Amino acid sequence: MDWLDELEERGRITGAIADEILKEHGARGRRAIDAVSEGRVKEYRDFVVVVGKGDEYIVEGRSCTCEDYEYNLDEGELCWHVIAVLIADATGDVDEHDMWYTEVRDLMGTD
């Protein structure tokens, strides 16, 4: 992932980096860039979560709780939630919360 190395070095998305992300990941890359720019990558004490349209998805390393990750990806492909976390980590655009995500889910009444 050359774009990730470049992103980590620069600490921000440039036009050229965005082009590389889109070239490599297509629509998933676009959704990831949008999620980061909209502040939808959230880090809790226990999990990193990406807020999608209908749910929140837990990302651990390069795995995710979304259906795309579970059913649609070929080996080596990444869902947009994982791509968003990679981008947010490299740019520092992570919305950090000093609390447990499991507590937030309990407060929201979701499973």
C-alpha cells in the first residue's frame, strides 16, 4: 500500500494520495475518505468504530464486523471501514472517546 506509506509520511490526504486510494479501492476508498472527513472514525478504550449509514462497525486490525468484510471481499481486499481507520490513524483524524464502547452500546440500548 504505497498510498498508506505516503499518507503516514505527510500526515494528511493530498490529491495524489486520494487518487491512489481511489485507484486501488474504488468506491470503498471514496466512502472511507468521506467517513474520515466527516469524523466518523471513533476510538474508544476497547474498540475502534466506524459509523456507517445504518450501524456502527467495529474494526480490529484489518478485520471488520460489516457484511462486506464477511461475505464480499476477496483475499487482500479491505472494506471501506478498515480503509477509513487506516486513513484516520495515519492523519490523526480519529475521534477519541475516553470510555468503553461496550458501555456506549449499553446506554444506546443496542446489542
